[in-house]
Amino acid sequence: MTPPKDLASERGISLLAGEERRRSQRVIIRVPVTLELTISGQKIEASAFTVAVNVHGAMVLCPRAIEAESSLEMRNERTRDRTTVRVTRAPRESAEGFLIPLEFTSPSPNFWQISFPPENWKSSSS
């Protein structure tokens, strides 16, 4: 019996590291956020916005890089809600700024105030 083919590979789709093991559906949405962190005892705020969100965190675009494993506060500027997040890996530089993957340090399923697709949902193009 032939093992099942990897559908993404079969279609020539390249996945970023970690995408094949995504824990929840992500939603592409731009939400303004403020990131607050302390560096050398000095509180710093950076305005950013989300590129994609899920129930575990977000990918944000920020004008400054923030080190992997840093812990910081994130404020959702639409709702004014706050939560603690950590940077899960080194930011990637892009033409618009730094793409920073953030993960909630404690469950915050309602932080984005949106309804997420069910976990078994697949787009019709998948």
C-alpha cells in the first residue's frame, strides 16, 4: 500500500516552518496593537498591527525588532484589552518592518473578539 501523499507538496505549495503543525485556524486581519516591553529598566511602547491572528496569538508587523523569548504586554487598540505575550522566534525583516510571532502566555480565546473557523475547516482551494 502506498503512503498518502503530502497534499501541499503535491500541489507545489511551500509551507513555512511550523505551518504543517498549526494548532488552530488563523484569520488574516489587520488589528492595531501596542506592544509594551521593558529594556534595561526603561519601558518602551511600539505601535504595530496584526497580519494574522488565532486563538493562541498573532503575527504582528512592527517597526522595531523584539528578541525571541521576550515577554511583553500587548494592547488591542480596538477593544483596549491587554494580555501578556511572548515572542516565539526571531523576527523576520520585511520591507514594511519586522514580522514578529507572538503567543499568549495564558489562554485568551476572546482577546481578538472575532469568531474563528472550526479547527477542521479547510478553504475550498485546499
